[in-house]
Amino acid sequence: MLMLQGRTNRLLIITSTLIISLGAISKLIPLFVIGIVMMVNNYKKTFNPISKDSIYNPELQRQTAYILFILAILEGITGFGAGPQTSTFITVMTLGLLNRGNSLELHLILIAPLAFFFILHSTSGLGNLLLRKGVKSKAIYSYVLPLAMLTLFAIAFYLDTLYFF
């Protein structure tokens, strides 16, 4: 049961992240707010270094690495599909599913989740490193790292949305 609870918490983190990204990109404020509420609801467990469900768990870092790998491959394929010389090749390879317009749209949409999972992966690794080095200050894990993560994501998201306005 405890293992299922840990997986549920990690799944909730990933789901809320995707909901936040989709809500912000599609400019659906209610969807964005629902994702934020889901994330804040598990704040204490998520950023508690003692908890098995925290983001400082090496298992979460592995999971984010897999997600980053998949997102990077999709970003590369859609990037080539949006290019003027390579779009025909990608269109043929995907049986017409990813034409130049669809590829460009997906390429731009994938930036926010890619940025978030990269920042989450880096923050998780940094927190894990600090734990291994013996840093026990709860303020670092509960306030400094989450605030840095949120700030970096806000900057990345702001730079991403500059394209759309």
C-alpha cells in the first residue's frame, strides 16, 4: 500500500505538471488553476526530504529522465518536421500525421513540459546531492529549492510565451 501511495503521489506531481502546462499554453485559466491546486495540495509531502514521496527521491529522478528522453525525441522529430527542407521526409515517415503545420505547433507546445521536467530533474538531483552531502536544513528543501524551481519555470514559461504574443 505504501508503494502504491508513493507512486500515486509521483503520478499526481506529473499529472498536475502536465495540466498546468496545458492550461497555460491553451490559455484555459481554470485548467491552469486546477493544476496549481493539485500541486499545492501535496506541497508538504512533495518537498519533505525525509518522505519517500518527495522529489528528492532518486526514483523520481529516473522517471523524469525517461520522460525527458521521450520529450527530447518528440521535440527533435517535430523540429525536423517543422523545417523547410526536412518537413517532407517527416511527413512521409509519419504517414502524413505530422505535416509542417502540425509539427510546428507540437514543437512549440512541447517546450513548456520539456522545460518543467528538466527543471524538476535538476532540482531533484540537486536536492539528492545535498542530502548525500549531509545538508539537513529543512528550509533549503522546503523553501529555497522549490522557490528556485518555480522561478526557473516561470522564466522559461515567460520566454516560451513571448513567441505567441
